Amino acid sequence: MDSADYALFRRQLMAWYSVRARDLPWRRTADAYRIWISEIMLQQTTVAAVIPYFERFLTRFPSVEDLAAAEEADVLRLWEGLGYYSRARNLRRAAQVIVEQYAGRFPADVAELQSLPGIGRYTAGAIASFAFDLRAPIVEANTLRLYCRLLGYEGDPRAREGSELLWQFAEAILPRKNPGLLNQALMELGATVCIPRNPQCDTCPVQRYCAAFRENRQESIPRPKTRTKITDITEVSIAIQQGPQFLLRRRTEKERWAGLWDFVRFEIDPGDPSNLIDFMVETVRTKTGLSIELGPQIVELKHGVTRYRITLRCFVAHRVKGRLLAREEWKWVAPESFHEFPLSVTAREFAVRLTP
Ligand code: SF4
């Protein structure tokens, strides 16, 4: 495509977008705060899953000042179930920087936006172009696929060379006027028409500019990511009971789901059932300082985290004696108060089963 083609490309795309754009809550605004929250939530998460979270989050924290003043646990509680919890912790930290260093106003500058916690090149471009109408390019999952197909690019779009090519293209097609709207139209086209499998080329407004379509290579472009090998592991989650309360532990900064609360949890070797009970009792003693009497398994849950497929066996146990180790943050919590704590998804499922 040359510059004359770009102009036609944009016209056709915008004509399509004006009638086909989905009405999404974060599209009804040019408010940087709302755009930022939606873009962070949409990373790794579908639009349908994000909508209720977005609405709840904005009701609870309607402004950047409200978010900056929030307790981390309250932010995590609202994020519960969305996963990738560092996003929520970074949101709160970035809100504090915006309040302290920018008097609560988002900087209208890509480099300054990118210096905030959790804001990468794409998110900075989205905020800059949607909220401030700056000519800032964007490449995210949907536009990455779309640009690869338009260019017929068969290399690895995530490697340096491919990535540079796509960012250059993303910048070259932006107009001087309303670049934010064009970015939104490109993302929408990638999300709804130029989809990963069976792209809807027959209804695509930019079909005539598409190299992959011309050469019938839509299905092989972009090059798929190399698959990560999945490892199966088994963990146990042990709800230690003392009277009417159960022991919760706050997960530390170095662990996955940092800041969330969980029952005592660790990996076991399921291939050695003879020593399993002794191993569990001893591990609990080492991790908590408590001696326990192990009760029945309540439920077995399956879930995936990054490259792990986890089988989680959930037990109850009774505290017999011992004092909790001071190096960790613990709380004895009655089931009716579990809702006050942000829990990992599996801890919540287990907690529900412990609630009468
Ligand atoms: S013609 Fe097909 S492959 Fe090309 S951009 Fe449109 S939907 Fe995607």
C-alpha cells in the first residue's frame, strides 16, 4: 500500500466502523481513566467477561483518586476471577503515581504513560490515541493478526524484526485527524472480522488491500505461537479449622496470586500415596507451626496456570496444637466472612463448600 492507498483504506474502514462498531461501555467515553481500566482488563480477557468487572470496578472506584486511596485487598477483591493479578496491583500503584505526580491528570504523552506501572507500549498508545487523540500507533492481539494478514507477513510477529515491522505499519496508516477512532476501528475489525480461524473475508471492508487474502494464506498467517509444554502437577489445599474459624494465609509478593488470601497450599507427589498423610501433616507443621489432624478430602478441583495443569485436592483439618509462625500473615476467619477477603479462584470454590 502507498499513501494514496492508505487514504482509501481508512475511508473504507471508517465507513464500515460507523455502522458495525459494537456498543461497549468504554467506547462511550474519552475519559483516560475509564479507557485505561478497560484496556488493562481486556489484556488476556474477553470482552464479554470484562463488561461486568468493568462496571463493578467503576462503581466502586469512579475516579483515579478513589483507586489511589483504595486498600490493595479491596482492589484485588474486585479483580477476583479475572486472573493476572499483577494487573490489579499495578493499576493501584499507577493511580497513586498519577495522583501524586500528575495531580490526578493522566499525562497526554506516550513516553510518560509508558513510565507508569503496568502500562506497556500498546496500552500507552491506546490511552494516548483514544483519550487525547494523539497519533500513537497500537499493536495488540487483534491488530497484530490483522496487520500480519494485510502485509502477508509470514515471519514471527513477536520476534524483533516482525514486531518492528508491525509497529511501523501501525504508525504509517494513522491519519492526522482522529487517529484514535481509526485505532478503534482497526481493533474492532481484528476482533470481529479478521478473527483467528475462518476470518470473514467476504464481508471485510479492506479485503482489496489484503495480501493474505489475495494469496489465500489467511489460515497460515500469522505464524502460530510455539506451544508451551504443559506439565501436570498435584497440589493440596488444607483448610485448618479451629472452632468455627478456618486459617487463611496472605500470599507473599514472590508467589503467584500475590496479595490474595488462600488456605495452606503446597505441591505433593501423588505417586507415593503410602506416605501422603504423613507428608501433608509434616509440611503443614513446617509451613505454619501447627500440628493438625487431617480430615476428609472435600473436593478435587482442576485448573490451569501458565504452563501447569493443576489437580487440587482440598482437605479440612483440625488444629491440635502449636503456635502460628510469625513470618507469615495469617487470619482465622469464619466462613460467613470469607467474602471480605480476595481469594484465588480455587480458594473461593473451596471456601464456598465450607460455607454452611
Ligand atoms: S480479507 Fe480476510 S484476512 Fe484479510 S484483513 Fe480482511 S478478514 Fe482479514
